Amino acid sequence: MASPADRKQEQREAFKADDPAGGPLTTDQGVEVDHTDDSLAAGERGPTLMEDFHFREKLTRFDHERIPERVVHARGAGAYGYFEPYESCAEFTRAAFLQDPAVRTPVFVRFSTVQGPKGSADTVRDVRGFATKFYTSEGNYDLVGNNFPVFFIQDGVKFPDFVHAVKPEPHNDIPTGASAHDTLWDFVSLQPETLHAIMWLMSDRAIPRSYRMMQGFGVHTFRFVNADGKGTFVKFHWKPRLGVHSLVWDEAQECQGRDPDFNRRDLWDAIEAGEYPEWELGVQLVPEEDEFAFDFDLLDPTKIIPEEQVPVRPIGRMVLDRNPENFFAETEQVAFHTANVVPGIDFTNDPLLQARNFSYLDTQLIRLGGPNFSQLPVNRPVAPVRNNQRDGYHQSAIHSGTNYFPNSLGGGCPAHAGAGTGAYTHYAERVDGHKIRRRSPSFQDHYSQPAMFWNSMADWEKQHIVEAFRFELGKVGARTVRARTVEHLAKVDGELATQVARGVGVPVPSAAEAASKSAASPALSLESLRGDGSIRTRQIAVLVTDGVDAEQITSVRERLAAEGAIVEALAATDGTITGSDGETYAVDRALPTVASVLYDAVLLPGGPVGTPPTAADPDAVRFVRDAFRHGKPVGALGSGVGVLSALEPEGLTLSTEFQRVVADQGVVTDTSPGPASEEFLTAFVDTIAAHRHWGRGPVRH
């Protein structure tokens, strides 16, 4: 057995930095550096460029070697997994992790809300962060995106203004985790560039059903660079295998009380159950010669490239298959940075991206207490790290030898990467021009793409957007702000502005020249993003009571479980119920502890629960009514059809003695006794896979 001194030495050895002579000079992210004597500049005598991440990392590390500071980070949830490409992307990029389908790259993904603090709820109306750290063989690559493809501002110099406006108001620190207040809408009404992102914020995209059912976007136009140095503009898209699905507003609000951890719990539970979330990574590729082929500027982060103009090309898939062991050590301390790139991926002159490339590193230095946050396990690259950046707060590596370059005493190590190696080289883009503070005229169209988003929505999506505007602006005390915002909406769509104006009590704007009515992109509608038809991980509530038809419950539970759904039996009280066969069945949850908003569909089996109208439990009736009005799938068997009939749904056809299985507007019924038929089960599964069914009339009771 080793002595305590030997064991301590072994422990110490584990924290030694990589041998400086073991390879070329690298950044803290493990990206090889080919030159460290001159900063990147616009010409030999031109100004230093902000995008020189090696220069900024080197100087900021030095600046903060003696300055310990840390702040708390925003609310989020994360998980580990892997990414694998479908085929080599060498035609467009030399990034190693996009070359070999047989190579899986480890990843860590963090999802988050933006406005609220750690203690806020998951289901607030907000943008969601979707940040992915790829631990590649060439160093860490961070794709730091959102669930919206556009942002609220065009230039990063406005970012403090936007955040100050959307955060709780300074005089009373209200509201928490919400955008429905005066200062945000004052900013919006004075900055029409925000309108495109605001349209997304007012849509159901701002209240996702699950992180697993949420798209992600890189937001900016980046650049792929291949081995020959040829550049291609690229936009990144994450598409969930389960489809893109959302809550509706009053569901989201009730979830905040019933389960404020609704989204993070959903992600954790799915991974623990082996239902690993999966996304497909797609790219929109634009040859450099087509940079000006669009009626908007590719560098404008408030614009999208419609998929009908440039299709999204799938290049790989990501699977999350492991939950963190410690929330603080991993999810809370993970540090993303838009400038963490690898050879083959480069930036463009998008002014918001340029600002983020500065801001993220500066933020991590404060939040994580100094310059050594990249040594934390969740941030540590798998590629070796060799450089002369030393000391500082929380330094865990034990360095030896010299700490400057050039040197002879340390054998010249770590040395520059040689020509033709894997070192990062910046794309050689010509840059010249006067030093000015002026935005390009190509950034000035603030209405066409919001109009395209509106025109692309289904009728029910438009109605939800109108209701969201009415709610948000209805919380604004300053009527001048309400009216000014509506005036901007009139330039997007006249009917949108009219409906919102009437709802918030301001004059309907005079006829304004709205943006083009003809532009639409069907790919933007949730109707086009329903997924692969799977019902895996969907939460199905079965309402039960003593005497319930046991054969019906068993047949439905077996079929839905086989399809990957999660079926829970709900009763008036917890414990057990006795089925029609005399057997005892466990109750998963008591109705008073849950609500329809926590489930994706509801089934009413036959038995006393379905005897209309007085024998029905009031909680059960309310549960069904809420599911019905939220457009959720509803199934009923045997006498359970009576519960629906007693609610008197408007314009809905239900099963009768002569017409057994009826599927109408997301409601599947069968009055037949005994086990559920194959016809009913298939129809119910298909109805659940469609997620929501809008357009059906209300119930009267």
C-alpha cells in the first residue's frame, strides 16, 4: 500500500499541466496557435480587430491574474451527450468533428430562460437559450444559440439597453421572469428593429412544451472555411426529433404554480428513463458570391434566410444521454463563449456577433471568479492545453518552466504550430473603410420579415399572437407606449394592429402601408413541425374510479406504453381503486395534486366515472374541460363517452351505438364495451401524435 506521501503525490500529479514540449502553443480551449507576436489587424497599419480571440484571451487572462470576482448565473438545465455527423463536410469546412460519421464528439448542452433569475419558473414567456459545447479533438467549439432564429437588436452596443429594458424595473424590481411591463415595451416602441423577435416572443414559440421539443438556432451568419481556405456563409439549425410543440398561455401560467420546474424536470426525467432527447443539426449554406443576393443583409441578426430560398441541409445528429451528477459543478459552472471556435469555423462582421465575442469571455471572468474557469471539469477541453498563461484565482494546474515566448531556457516551448498543421488561421477577408458610427442602409427594413412571420402562421397561431400582445400591452401603464407599439404593428399587418388596439384600449391606427402581404414561409409555422409521428414520452392521463372497466384500462395502457408514452392513472384520491373485475389497481396521482396542463392527452374509460352527469367527479370534469379547450387529444370508451356528451361540445360528432369508433377534431370515442379495439387504439395514437387540435368549438358545461 502506498504511503500517504505517495498517494498525495499521485493526487498532485493529476493536476499538472500538459507538458509544454508535448506540442504547439494553444489557447485555453486547446486550439492550436500559429502566431502570438502580432495581433490581428485591418491591414499592417490598421486597427486591432475585436475578433482576435487569441489576443483578447491572452490579455484578459493577464489582466485578471490577480482579480477574483464571481456572480450568480441565470436559471437553466443541462445534460451531456454526443454529436455525430452523417457524412464528411470537408467540401465546406475543415472542422474535424464534421468529417467522420464514425467519430462521436462529446457535448454538453444547456437550456435556459433569459430574463428571470434562478428562482423564476420554467414556463414564463421568454426566449430560451440553447447552447452546445462540443469537446472536439481540436479544442472546444461552442454553438451558443436560442430557440428563436433572430435577436431583438442589430448591434451589440444596444445589448445593455435591451437587457435593462426587459429586466425587472429598477424602482421596484418587478416583474420577475416576464416581459409584460412598461420599460420593455417603451424600448420596443422606440426600436422597430425589435419587431421580428417580438413577433416570435408573442407566438407560442416563447412557451415551449419541453426543451426536448424545441428548435435551436445559431442566430448569426457564421462562416465555414475548408482546407483550401474557401469560405461559405452558414446558419445553424437544431431540429428536435419529437417535433416542435408549445404550451398555450394559460397553461404556461398554471404550470408556474403547479410545477415551476416543468421543463427542467421533463428533461431530467426523460434522460433518466432512457428516452434520450435527439436533435438533427442542419445548415443553410450560402456561397460567398451570393452574399448580396437577398433583399436583406446576411449580417443582420434580426433577419432569417427563408428555408424556401435556402433549404436546411441535415449534417448530423445530437443525442443527450446523461444527466449531470452535480448541478452546481456542471450546469451552473459551464461557461460558453461565441468565440470558442475551431479550425474550419469563423466569424462574419455581424455587429451583434462581434460584440458577443467580447462580452461572453468578460462575463465569465466575473461570474466564475477569475481567468481559470476553463480548468473546471465541465469546461475543460479534451484537447491538450499548452500556453504561458499562469496564476490567477482558482489556478489548479501545477506549471513548471518558463512562462513567456520566445524563450530559450524552456527549449522554445510551447512553440508555434507549424505550417500545414491543425492550427487555427483566421479567414483572410479584406477589410477597409472609414471609422464611423453608422449602420448600413441594408439593415433598415424592420417590417418585411415580421410580416412574413405573421403571414406564415396558421389561424390559431395568429389568434395566440393577438392574445399575447393584448396581455403584454395590457400590463403596460403608459398608454402612449401602447399606442406607439400598435402604430408599428400597423406597418406589419393592419388586421393584427386593429385587433391588438381594440384589446388594449388605444385608437385603431389609420391605414398604414403594411409590409408585403404576399411573403410567407410555411416552414415557420408549428403546423409544419409536428415531428416524426412518434408519441414517445407523451404524458397521458387516464381518469379512473372504483368500478372502472379494467379491460379498457389494460388494453389502452399496454398499447400506449408500447408506443413509448407515459400513462398515469388519476383518481379522486391517492392509493388504489377496485376495477370492474374485482382486482385492485394502483393510482399514480390524486386529481387535486395535478392538472390537465401537465399532460398531453386524457382518456375516459367506461365505468361510473363516465355516468353523466351527476356521478362524474367535479375535478375530473374540470380536467376534461381544460384539456378540451387547450386543443389536446381526448379519448373516451364505453360510458366514458357520456362525460363528453354531458359537456355538450359544440359541433363535435361522438360515437353512438350504430357508429362505433369516431375520430373528430382530436376526440376519439367508442361506445363499445370491453377492451379497446385496434381501430380505436390506432386512431387515439394518431391523434396524440398530432399534439394539438385547434378549431373545435367550445364545451357548454
